[in-house]
Amino acid sequence: MSCLHKYWLKEFIKFFCIIQLMILVLFVFIDYLSRMDKFLNSDLSLLGALGYVLLKIPFMFVQLTPAGILLATIIVFGLMNKNNELLAVRSSGISIYYLIKPAIMVAVILAMLMFFLGETIIPVSMAKANYIRNYVLKKRDNIYSARKDIWIKSENRLVHINFYDPVKQFVAGITVTTLGKDFSLESRIDAQKGYYKQGKWVFENIIEQVHVKNSMEYDVNLYDKKSIPLAIKPEDLVEVLKKSNEMSFFELRRYVRKVEQEGYDATGYKVDLNGKIAFPFICIIMVLTGAATGMRSFVKENIPAAIAIGVVIAFMYWVMYGLCLSLGYGAILPPVISAWAANLFFLCFGILYLVNTE
């Protein structure tokens, strides 16, 4: 590795660490104070509340890494531009593409680190954080989720949901068991699927078994559609359902296969599965875009303007990435395209931007 590359790496690591540290400390401070009222109303101590916020640090580190890479790259190249170091390098006959090599190498390493964290630490930390949020802060003791199965205790009813689609807001494989005062079985309802409409759950293809008093027999009734009042809303199911960020790539892939084998729609999980690979790739794109921005002539006199441009680019990426994922969740775009569309667009933009700078 040349001295020029070592110099660039040293400066990049310094600014990247400073940027990441500042943003993460700000996140902890804001998240901790904004939830203070919930912490005080729960059984969680203030120290335990801080631990809850810190559990989300690995996830936030991964989410903020692309923006940190972009800003650090702009600052390093911007300072080299301001100090006429880029002019000296070009005067020596060295192309700017030579300076991009260490940047791409760092981007690849950080992308691999993001994927590694997503496979190891993040699923565990986010599972613990979501558990504290649902069962300690919000005290949802009547709802329990195990992978895709959801169990709900509502008064004298016990509800089991085999699958819930948070995008289309429908449930499948529902069993509603009603118990008497002596815990005897009064009735049981089995439904193929259901959806939430006007504040009520409407189930379809229903088999209802009702206990006949003073006997051991049950009356069996069949319904094509029936409205059943349940003290649970779709947003409650979303919060307790196991999230994609609580699963590693391979675990999520197995889960997708299992859902499809059981005949359910796994579109949303397919989008998240492709996103686990597509998102780290943005590190390379941010490096190219940041380098092209930092080498611009106006940066020599106005580095803050370059940083502002970097923030705008990062914001535009987040908006487009989120929009494409939403189109994938809604089955408007295929899962692969929805996860990679923003990356392909910004890759082309970064390459053209860099070529134009040269």
C-alpha cells in the first residue's frame, strides 16, 4: 500500500469515527429523553432504560454507516482539495481513480461488517429491545408471539393466529376458544382467514362448535363470513410479530420458505430478505458519490456546502429506498427489484458524477 493510500485511510478512519460517534451519542440522548415518561410509568429502572436504548446501537450503527461513509469521504477529499493536495497529485500524473482505490476497499470492508452485524449481534439485540418495549414498557402480557404464531388472551377467550400479514392486514389460520368460569370449553371457532374492517374482525370460512348445556355434545355451525369482536387491533399484532431485523439472512430465508410451503404470501419477507444484501452495497455507492463531491472545484472554498450536498444525497437515497421497499411490500414491484432499484439508480449517478468530475 502506497503512502498516499495510507494517508487517505488514516484521515478517513478519523473522520468516520468522529461522525458515527457524534450521531450515535445524539441518538442515545434523544431516544432516552423522548421515552422518559414511558420509562417512569413502567417497572424499568432508569439504568435499565439506558440499557434498552443501548440495545439498539448496533442496528443504528448499521443504518447510519452509509451516511457516515458519504460525509467522511466528502470531508477527506474536500480538505485535500482545499489544501491543494489533489492539485499536486494530478500534477504528478496520478489519476483521481487511483485515490478511489482505498475508498472502495474501506467501503467493501464496512459493507461486510454491516452484513456480519446483521447476521450476529443485531437479531439478538433487537429481539431483546422489542421484548422490553412490548412486555415491559407497553405491558402487553395478554399477547405472545413465537416466530409467526401469535397467542392472545382476551377476557375468557384464547385466540391463536397462525399467520399475520402486516402489509395487507389479514390473518390466517385463526382459532378462537371460549372458556367457561370453571375453565370448561364453551365454544371453539376455526376460520381460514380474516381481516380488520370498521373496528371489527371479519372471519371467513368458519367452523363454529358450541357446547350444548348439560351434555357432552357440541353443535357445529358453518359460516361463509362472520364478524367476531376481539379486543385486539392490527397495530397490536404488528408490534408483537417477530420482525425481519430479529432474524439473520439465513434464518429469514428459511422462514420465507416455510411460509410459502404453508400456502401464505411471503412477499413482505422476501423484500426484507433481498434488502439484507442490497443495503450494505450502498457503502460503495456512497464512496463514489462522496469522492466526486469532495473533488469539485467549489469545495475548495466552501466545504460546508459540500457537506450539505452530502446530507441531501443521503436523504434522497433514504426516500427512494423506502419508496421502493413500499412498492415491493405492496407487490407492485418484484422483491428483488424493489430492494435493488435505489442502489442501481445511485450507482449510475455516482459513476457519472465521478466521471464528470474527472
